[in-house]
Amino acid sequence: MKRSMAALASAGAIAAVVASMIAGAAAPAVAAPKSGDEGRIKNVIYLLGDGMGRTHVTAGRERFYGAAGRLNMETMPAQGYVQTYAIQKNSGQPGQPDFVPNLVTDSASAATAWSSGVKTYNAALGVDGKGQVVPTVMELAKKAGYRTGNVSTAEITDATPAGQMTHLLARGCQGPVYSAKSCQDTQITGSELPTSDIRVVPAAKQIARNGTADVIFGGGLSRFDAADEQALKDQGYQVLGSAASQTVASADELQAASGDKVFGLFNKGNLTVEKAKQDHPDTAEAKEPKLAELTQKAISLLDGKGAKGNGFYLQVEGALIDKRSHANDAAQTLEEIKAFDDAVKVALDFAKADGHTLVIVTADHECAGFNIIEKGSFTNAEAANPPVNVDSGNPANNSTPSRPGGNTKDPSRSTGIVNGAGSADPHNFAPATFRTPDDAADVADGSPEASLWLTYLSGNHTGADVPIYAYGSGSDKVQGTIENTDLFGIVADALRLR
């Protein structure tokens, strides 16, 4: 049964519900940032490469800058790793008796971890493992007088951006219409919740009415309707394009935008992948702003406009690294890594000039087991048999009996590198190959001579730790290995929210 939002049609209704839940939740005490402190952090820019594992970073570096090069994120002085595991439904937090981990997270539970400081179950946003609403750091920053922004190459109602601005039992509850199945979760609540409960209000309705982010750029226009557009305008937003007519925002509108509050969605779905823009430069989609441009504009709109100069908190997501890794499309994945790193440079250049900005770059999880393999080699998925076990007598080796005839390529499962002549073969499990700046000038992508050979383990997320980089005062807190929930406290402390 499809439902509308008549019960919460006004901006004030949703804003009031969110405010009351934030006030009643167990959250850090909020204090207005102190003024007059020299050298203190006034701004935080949090950049998230969705699905970006350590190998994604390495592959991006080697592809675009060569073996001795560095991505912009790799030049940042503080570096470490983030643990990404989630928890099962109705589980308590780590250290509690009813804590039950889920070792592979999705983007929603990961977004809740850094935005609210609690572990939760996969698909949940802004609620803990038992479904109770928890405030987000963006909500707390907004309440404390900071300017706030949220930028993504995904639909803005998708898990990562929505994790700062919504509270949902199920991430699929996005809008404009919804079903009980997509929004309710009776395993958490025990019964179906009334439509007035914020946890079953679609993400688009919450975003358009709660005013959590002053600047919102991304995709997902089809999630919003005329009532949402009017709610935004009633709160003083400059709306680029139109949800009412489903007219996407343009690059020209982006450049001309100048309001304190700006809402612009540049595609009805996710933004267009960069490689598609490069391959089809004459299409309308090729004119969509790049993530670096969206980041630059968001910073310019947010900077210097906070109450009493308090500063701003901006989240930026390179979402399509994950989405193209799910598809095992190495060529598109590489271009998305580069586009994300270009946005990192924008943030880092601003921070270096500003002197009061903390920049954090990380990921929510690794996607698809991205790997760099030896030039000229092949993967187990292409082999007739796995590698031979020649030491079955070793008690440390429980893989008996020995496998016969192992690690030979099976021609029926591998007809060549996937971005070469064999790419149309559905049985082709072979790696994709790419030239790097270290290769000779005549070496082409898709050739055996290309030095970067890439492959995937699966089409899903993995439980690997992800890299983190930081610049600015407080960046030392990301050194070593930290929990994803620690990121909430690092941002909150930098902005003096607790």
C-alpha cells in the first residue's frame, strides 16, 4: 500500500519532531563554539569515498600519477585505518552483554556510526541497534550555530548523505511515495509504526523540511515532489532546477547561486559516472558539475556566513566508487577515484589557506575486494583448479587431500582481459589492464603490455579496514587504527559540540 505524507506535510511538523527527538536523545551536551580562540578549528570538511579501500587508493595513484606518485589524500600528514563492522538488529553497543557484531557493514550503518557515534544494523540511519533515534553531528552543529552542507554524487536521499539528515529504520524509505515494507521494520519495533513517527517518514520529506543542511548538492531529483520544493522555499532555500517540474539543476545555476541556503540536484538519479562523460562529451549528462566543482561551490557558500563567524561543517561523498565497484567496472571505478581525489584537493587547498579547518578523508567500507595482480597473471576465478597443495602432511595445513593439476588457466572461463577483445564474453573472469604514467607512450589500456592489472573478489562489500587521512588541528586523532564511531567524537570535539 502506497502512502503519502499528508500527516507531515509542513516543514514545521517534521522539524518539530526532529528537534524533540534530538533534545530527548542521549547525546553530548551542546555548547556554542567559543569565540576569540586563536588557531582553533572553525570548519570541518569530511570527505567520504564510498567503497574506497586501500587498494582503490593504490590503484588510483598508480593509474594517474605512477608508482612514485601520490594522490592528494595521500599527502595529508595524519594517516591510519578505520574498523567498519556493524551490529545485528536489536543488538547493544560494543562492551554491552547483548552486543552481536556484523563484520561486513553497509553504507547506512557505517554512516550512522560516524554521524551519530553508535553502531547500528545494516540499512538503519540515525537510529541505534534497537531502533532508537540518535542525533547526528550535522544536527548538533546546526543547533550550535554552524553552517552546514551535504554534497554527494549519489541521490541525496541515499545512505551516506541521508545519514547526516534523517532517522530511518530502513534506508530504502526514500520517497516520494513509499510502502510499509520499505519503511517499517517490525523486527525492531514489534509492530507497525504510525506514519507520524519520524523513523518511517521518507528521507526526501525529512530533508526538505528539517533544515539540517544549509547547502545540499547531489542527485536524486525524482525523490522530491512539488510539496517538497515548496517546503524548501518556505524555509528560504534557493532551489536550483525544480522538483515540481522535474527539471534538474544546471551547471550555470550552480555558478550563479548565492543564497545562504541552496538546494540543487543535477540528475533525477545518481550523477553520471565520469568515464561516461568522457566517452560521450556531447550529451546533457556530460555537462553535470564534477564533484570538485560542487565541493568548491559548497565551501564558498558556507564560508564566513556562520552565526558570529562560528564556521561550517561540510560532508562530501564520492559515491560512485562504490557503485562501479559493485559492478566490477575497473575503468569507471578508477575515474571516480580520481574525481573524488580532485574534490579532496579543493578541500585541502582551502584548509591550507584558511588555517582553521580540519579535513578528514576516509571511506565507509571496502567494496568488492579490489586487487592489483601481477602483470600477465590470472585470478583463481579463471583457473581450472586452485593452486596445488603440495604440503598436505603439514598439520598446519588442513586442506587435504592435495589438489590435482592446480593453477592453470581454463580457456573456457578466460578469453582475455575484460577491457580487451574478450570483454563481451560472459564467461570472462580475467583482469582489466590499464596504462600508467610509467608505461611507454605506445602502451594502451586493455593491452597485455599495460602495467596495472586489476581484478575483483566479489560484487559485494568486504569487512576490510579502510584508510583514513587528515589535515589540521586534531588530525593526530586518526593515527593508527580507530573505530568508525570514533569519527563522531573527533568531529564533535573539533567543533566543540561536547
